[in-house]
Amino acid sequence: MTGQDWLEKDFYQVLGVAKDADAVAIKKAYRKLARTLHPDHNPGDKSAEEKFKQVGEAYSVLSDPKERAQYDQLRAMAGGGARFSAGPGGAAGGGFEDLFGGLFGGGGGTRVRYSTQGGGAAGNLEDLLGGMFGGGGGGFGGSRRPQPGADLMATTTLPFRHAVEGSTVSLGVEGRTVKARLPVGVRDGQKIRIRGKGRPGDAGAPAGDLVVTVNVTPHPVFSIDGKNLRMMLPVTFAEAALGTQIDVPTLDGQTVKLKVPAGTPSGRVLRVRGHGVKVTHGPGDLLVTVQVAVPQKLSADARRAVEAFAAATEGEDVRADLLAHAKD
């Protein structure tokens, strides 16, 4: 992604959120769009695929507080004062465009020229750069040390199963292909730093890093919690009250028997050991949250049975502790 991208693209508009939206609203908007536009749901639709990439690009910037702040500052500067334009020539020369490109992870494609319009162009540009990079006095003349390469940023989207199992992805970075191994159990929004795969340094200086933001497609049943997997398990009132044994699905396509003890309340978490994320230091667990399903409609026989149960338990007050604790 180049500095020019940040100037030209309104990432807030891409996600459909306000500029003062908080992190929760941004993530919610991204997840909704990612589900709708995902290539698996739109096979052969190039327009949806392009929009999916744009949504991932916008989320990678706005989900990172530091990058979002830089993006907002750059966009604010572009709205007045110093002018930013793309194209050949210009008094600033290659040095300034390389400097800005390094700051914002730019490179490849369109190179970005920065120039000021109005009096004192050289001085104003030097003040601008000095303010952004903590410079003070001395200008930009004279010799300088070899500069390390800039860190670059990339975004990739993984199916949930690939995120749990780990995956190797190929990323296009400034005209070259970089293979990156993403670890087992990578989370949605997690940033993975690939050492030495960023922009090469000059005069033998070390290359920068490649920071990969991973977007994980939601799974309809499972979610990742550290090295554990989580899922919701619907049970009937009778199963929860009397106890039962249920075949629970696992991510590998198999099932495992889970004992639900008698008297299990809705919301209790039961643990299935060894069926979580397969990390090197030992697999995680599958955490199953019991959810008592309340029927929406009752047959006549079922209604009579529930009424009989209500009559049999009429003297019990399930809210007694609630009322007592409310007075504390």
C-alpha cells in the first residue's frame, strides 16, 4: 500500500462507518462486509472479489490505532496547506518520495511526489518533513548513513480452518512474491511480523520487516480462544435437567461424546480435552457452552406436561438469591 493510496482512498467510506467510529463498530462493519463479499459466496464475481480486497485493506489500517492515527493525519494534511500530487518531475526529487513511501509502507505501482505550492516551497517542505520525523535544524543536506529498509504492510484473508491449522500464503509485495508462514491458531485481526521481508535497505543496510494483518473468515460453529476452540451446544430442558450424553462435532469432522450432567444450567461451559488448536506445546481444548433451547411452540401434550411440572415445583423460588443479593 502506498502513501498515495492513503491520500486517495476513503477507508471509512469503504467500511461504511463514520470517521469517529470506535474499534467495535469498525470490526462489526468489516465482519459483515467480509461475510457478504467473500469469494466463497460469490464465485466468479470479480466485482465482489475486488470489493472484498478493498474492505480488507481498509480494515487493516483502521483496526490498528497507530496506522489509523497516521492515516487521519495524512488525510487532514492533504485537505489544506501542503499539496500532494502524483506524477513525474517536481523539485522534491526521488529522495522525498522515498522518505514518504518508507513512512507509509509505500512502494510499487504509482510513486508519490510531494510538493508545496505558494512561497517558500523548499523551506515549507523541510519544515513539514522535520515536524513529521522529529528533525531539527541542519536541513537535509550533507552526507547521511545508509538507511535500513522500511517496514511494509500486507493483508491476507484465511478460511477459519486454515487459521486453526496454520497456513503458508503468498503475498505480492512491491513487485515480488513473498511466502509467509502464518502460525497455528492465528486470530482475526492479528498482525504477524515477517523479519527481513520488507523494503531492502540502501548501501547494504538491513531490510525492513513485512507486517501481515490476518483476517479470518468466521466459522458458523467454532471460534478461536487462544489455543482453545469454543462452540455453543443447544440442549433441551429435559436433557439439561435429567442429564444426557451427546455427540459433539469437532473441527476435524469427527464427533466426540460429551456428558451433560443432570441439572446443568444454561451458560455452563463443559471441557472436551485435546480437541482445540494443535499447538506444538500441546493441543488446546474444546470449550462447549451449554445453551438450553426453549421451544417456540408446544403441542397440547407438551403444554400439559410443562404445566404439570410447574405445579410440581410451585414452591421453589429460583430468584430468591437474586433478590437477596440486590439488597447488599
